[in-house]
Amino acid sequence: MSTSQWTLSPDRFFDPDPAQRRVARDLYEASAGLPLICPHGHVDPQIFANPDYSFGSPTELLIIPDHYVTRMLYSVGVPLEALGVPRLDGGPVEQDHRKIWQTFAEHFHLFRGTPSGAWLAAELVGLFGVTEKLNGRTAQAAYDQIEARLAEPAFRPRALFERFNIEVLCTTDAATDTLAQHQTIRASGWTGDIRPTFRPDAVVNLDAAGWRGNIDRLCQVSNIDVDSYSAFIQALEQRRTVFKQLGATATDHAAVTAFTERLSPANADVIFQLALQNRTTATDARRFTGHMLLEMARMSVEDGLVMQLHVGAVRNHNEPVYQRFGSDKGCDIPRASDFVADLRPLLNAYGNDPRLTLILFTLDETTYARELAPLAGHYPAVRLGPPWWFHDSFNGMRRYFDQVIETAGLYNTAGFNDDTRAYPSIPARHDLWRRASADWLAGLVVRHIVDEEEAHEMACDLAYGLAKRAYKLA
């Protein structure tokens, strides 16, 4: 296989029509240099707590923990063991990081035309300075290049935070987390703005793995004996207060569906007591989660934390992979969602209250124009999150803009968040969004739907202002 120089076109993702491309360039230039607002993601706060934290090898950073990467290779028959993914039973997996990298490079062509391919190219070329396209022949030279960069002080997480021009980055933390890493960051004197986000799924969803143990941990961190539903609510409210004291402005909730239902305190306690005895049914768990989403909205009205709801992922669809490797291994699959019926109890209770901000995310694109845009275009509490997960792509963004903005309006959306564990990919993800936004807005300009002055304001809001305001980070 021949090699060639690897460069990224300055016009990537822009329309080939010269008039639209010219406007897109101008709009992109207006927003490209704005600071990054990262209000939702899964970067481990540990990397900022330790000023000397090292990412390890290129393989440890870019392959083993990234289920976008391992998912693609697994889909063509590469065993996860061959990629160094740890097994739950401690069984043998490939330990030679250069060999894993070689396998990745030999399959790099699989990512052509995908968002992962765009992010990886931007990282390898723009961040690490790789100059030849990645393939089997260039694999080891690229590995050497990245390994050398990672050894430099400039590639420590705190230094990259400043290089990336990140204004604020929010992590996602379990309700039972002591937040010790966040406390360490604050006590260190470093000025980087890292904030926690309250995620109670592991104690709210009764069918969560290890639920009973999670309740024990909730008792420990809250100093409340969680032996009843009322004590459970008290402990969650206490933890939210602690999160707020460390800078949190948001909560995050994941559910298979958007189902909500109001239970009486007595009925909620009956289900909670059954759960403590490991006697709940799937129906019990569904009803309790639906009720707790209402309670989380009620708490957000009272304490001001923005509420995020991510709906539509069937987790761990591949049971053998889940049993062998655990969760978050690329086995999650989208499913259909019903927001109109399922969210009605919550929205009737709190959707008209301006103290609530409810940011909705979906993996079911068919709901954009039919359900989500009309809901956001009516209820004062509702904002639409950006295209998520499988749709965090150029075409996914275009579909989102086309289906949502006409009905909801731009200012009922929440801008962009990168929603990633892959810290070095954050600038690439924001850059793709800013390019897609500029190109879509340029289409409005050349069609004389908005003028260039309006489009410039919209581009800057899409890149920066909407997210900052929606998540109360101003």
C-alpha cells in the first residue's frame, strides 16, 4: 500500500456551491476561535486532579477505552481481546500495545466517512502531528510520533485544557461519588473550571446492576440510613446540595424510554421496600423510574439544577459481550421513543414552570419534527439537546437542523456538547459542529432566509452562547 501526506482541507464539510461555501467560511471563522463550552461529557476528573497525570501509551489513550473504535473493529470480526479490552474474568487479552495499534492501523480504512474517522483524523494530524495517512505500513511511525508527544509536559491534561481553549468542562458523576477528585482540583489552585454533574441512575433505576450495593454507598456518602422511600428522597436531595457546592449546574438521567408516572409516596415506598428485598418486577422498576423522573424535575425546580434526559438506548444488546467484558463496549442499540405520551405527566406538572430547564436528547430521529420540536416550541421548560451518540455526525447535525429549527426555533435548543470520554477528541468534535452549523446557516443566507449579520449571531450562539445559557454557566 502506498503512503501519502495527510492533510485536512480547510473547506471540509462545506457545500461545494461557491456562494454557500464562501459564506460558510466567513461564518466558521467567526465562531472557530470561541472558547469551548463542554457542559456534558464523561471525562474522568482524575486526569485533572493529578497535575502530572500521563495518558499512557497511544493505545491506552486512543483505542482500548474508546467503544466507538472497538465497536467498528469488532463488527468486522476483530476480537475485543485482540484490542486489549479487559475481560471481567481477568482472562488473557493482548498486552502488546504496539501490536494492538498495528491492528487498528490496518483497519483504519473502516472509519472512512464516519464521524469517528473525522475526529481521529483531526486528532492525529492536528494534535499529534502525524503527517502520513494511517495504515499498516505507517502504523509504527505514527505510534512513535504520538508516543513522543505524550511524553511532553505540553500533553498533560491540564496543559491541553488550556491549549484546547476550554472555558468549562463538566464531568458526569454518580450520586454516590464522594467527589474527592473535584475537591482535589479545587484545592490545587489550578484555575481550570471543572464541574461535576449529578447522575443518579444507579440508585434510581431499580434494575441497575448492583442496585442494592449502590444504596449502601448512598447511605455512606449521605450519612442517612436509606431504609425507606422518604429517606431515599432525603439522601438524593442532600447529594444534590453537595454537588451544587462543588459547582454543579446540571443533573443527567438515562432511561430506555421517556415514561413518567406520578406515584403516591405510599406506593413509591411499597416498591422501594420490595427493591430492598430484591423482589421487584420489571413493571415495578419502570414505574419507579418514571416516578423518580418527576421527582428529579421537582427537585430541579427547587434547587435550580438543569435536568438532562437521555432516552432511547437499549443497553448491552449483545449479551455474550456484556457477560464477558461488561458495559460500555459498543453494544448499545437505539430504539423507538414516544415523548408525547410518556413525558406528558412530567410536563403537565413542571413544563410550564420557568424555574425548570429540561434538556431532551433522543436516539430516535423520527421524533425530531413530530414530537420534540413541537414540545420545545411550546413548553417554557423544554430545550432540545444536540444530536446524540449515533447521530453526532455531519449528516446527523444537518438532519437535526432541518427537522428541528423551523418548529422549535434556534433559541429553544441547547447548543452543542461533546458527550465523550475521549478527552483529546473534544476540539475535533466541537470543530465538526461549528463547521456543520456554518454550512447549514450559509444555506439560509444564500436562500435569503436570514441575512449574514443574523447568521453570524446564530453561528456564535450555536458554538458558544446557547450551551452556556442553557446550562446556566454564564
